[in-house]
Amino acid sequence: MDIISHTLTGVAVGTVFATISNSSWKRKGLIVLIGGLGGALPDLDAISLWSKFDSTIGAFLNLKHSGKEIYFGKLWYSHHAFFHSLLAPIILILIYLIIRNIRKFRVLKVVEYFKRNQYLYMTFFFGFVFHLLEDMPTPACVWGGVNLFFPSSSYIGGFGNIWWWNNYDLVLIIFGVIVVNLIINILPKNYHIAKVRLSVIMFSFGASLFLYQINNRGVDFSYTGHTKNYDKFELQSKQIQKKILGDKLFEIMTKIDNKIPFNF
Ligand SMILES: [Zn+2]
């Protein structure tokens, strides 16, 4: 899926944890931001496809493979590999905790620090994990899914239920969850339990609707390796969106899409 959908999903996860935290608006804002960061971060491994990768990072690290070979390969730092695994957010959180407590490192102190900021880490973790789940229904391409249980060599997903991007209906569902959960957060603090329930119900409802939509596309987008039908699939995906959203909403979403400088 595209980076905008992933980031928004992380933000939606953040709005649930913002409700659970029952903390100040500043803290809630930080939780939502961290959710967005967790949702976007796995695609950091797509940096190898950057046009200047070989002459900058590749040259600096003296890499044997070109950026393109890395991106479409099965190296641990290839696309959909380690950075698309459950281990990656855990390691990233551990590295952060160690760096933050490096001066007077004591395990107990680190645990205490973790507990104090637990909602931030949970949001980051689940924002990250939802990105991995969202990548599974896209085509297998050369990877065959995501390397969820790295260091295991098995890849999970690549089902081809949806096209890589232009899944506007899904973006609108995610956006709806964010808006409703932000409204729930405005309710008074003493309704905390009810707010948490509402927030979780809203997120689950959005997730169910999301699942329904991806399973009812009516077109099988699955392919392995590379496909000659790339443009045909892309067009079919857009036609599906037009049918779901109607001409007017589709036109608005297409306009937004055209203004964004990367695949959406
Ligand atoms: Zn991804």
C-alpha cells in the first residue's frame, strides 16, 4: 500500500491510544504523531529505490548490489524484509530506550522509563504492525508478501486482493476513524471508560469495513515476479474506485492524488 494510507493508519491507531491514555492534549498529540511515524517507518527500506542511492548511501557503505537489486532482492535490508517484520519495531524501541538511558544505564530504570511512556511505545508498535498487515493483500511481486517473522525466511501475504495504491475507499475509511476518534477525545475526561470503549469499537468497525472492501474488489490483482499487465491492473483498480465512490468523490480523490508527489 501507499505511504499516505500507512501513515494515516498509524495516526488512527494513535487516536485510540490517545483516548486510552486520558492524558493532556499535548501528550495525546505526541501519541498520534508517533502512531503516524510507526505507520510510515517500515517503508524506509524503499530508500534503495531512490535515484541517488547508488552514488550516495551505496557508495558510502560500499555495497555490492545496486539500489534496484537491493529493493527487489531478498537481502535483510531489501524491501518487505527486516523492516517489514515484527522484530523491527521491538529492536527500534529497544535501541531508543538504551540511547535515552545511556548515561546511567540500569535495567530497572529503563523499565520504569518504558512504563512512564508505555502508550507511546504501544502506539509506535501497533502503527508499525498495521502497516505490515496492510501490505499483505497487495500483489506478491518479487517478494511474496512481507517477512513478518524475520529472521525466518518465509514471506506472508502477496494475496493480490488490492492494487498497490489508489485505494481511495480505504483511505476514506481510515480518515473517518481518525475524525470520529478525535471527536471522542473531546468528551470530558470523567467519561474515560466509555470513551475507550467507543474508540475501540470505532477502530474495530473501521477495520471490519476495510476488510470487507479489500475482499470485494471483484478483480484478482495477484501476480508474481513482474507483470505485463501492470497498467491494465492500475486502470482496473481506478475503475473499481470510480464505481465505489461515484463520479464526484472519485474526481475529488483523483485531484488530491495528482497533487501528491508520490504514489497514492
Ligand atoms: Zn510497506
